[in-house]
Amino acid sequence: MNDKQFAEFKAYLDGRFDQQWQQIDARFAAQSRELKVYVDERFDREHKYIEIRFDTVDRDIRELRAEVLDMHKKFSVLQSAVDGYVLRVEDQGQELTVMKHQMDRYARHIQLIAEKIGLELPV
């Protein structure tokens, strides 16, 4: 094979490879468009789904926050009521202590009076 034949053969092969690559490129371009359309549609569906889910989660969080705030208010009212009862119990305890002290003083005075008049009191 001489140089001229080799150059012709090389040009023929280059042409065939170029033609094959152009056909392959055309097929990939068509598939690429189809793939892009598919991916875009899929992405849009997923985006809508995620958007709906985030809206739902956001709404649920807002509802929970409102419930927690309501429970906090109710707890504050309950806590105030319990504090009021505790104060009453403490006051009653102090009053009972004072009354017991007074009763002890009265009992001593009655005992002294009974001794002075000669009366014996049962214990």
C-alpha cells in the first residue's frame, strides 16, 4: 500500500467514523431531550410534593405552638391557684400554732385558778 492509498483509506475511515459519531450524537441528543423532559417532570412532581409536605409540617408546628402556649397559660392559672391554696394552708398552720399556744396559756391559767380555790382538775 502506497502513501496515496493509505491517505485515501485513512480519509475513508475518518469519514466513516465521523458519520458513525454523528449518528451516535444524534441518538444521544434525542435521548438527552427525552431524559431532560423526564427529569424536569419528575423534579416538578417531587418539588410539589415536598412543598405540600413542608406546608403541612409548618401548619402542624404552628398548631402545636398554639397548643403549647395555651397549655402554658392554663398551667400559669393552675399554678397561681395552687400557690393560693398553699398560702391558705400555711396561714391556717400558723393560726393553729397560735391557737394551741393560747389554749396552753388558758389551761395554765385555769390550773392556777383551780389550785387557788382548792379545786382539783382531772388531767
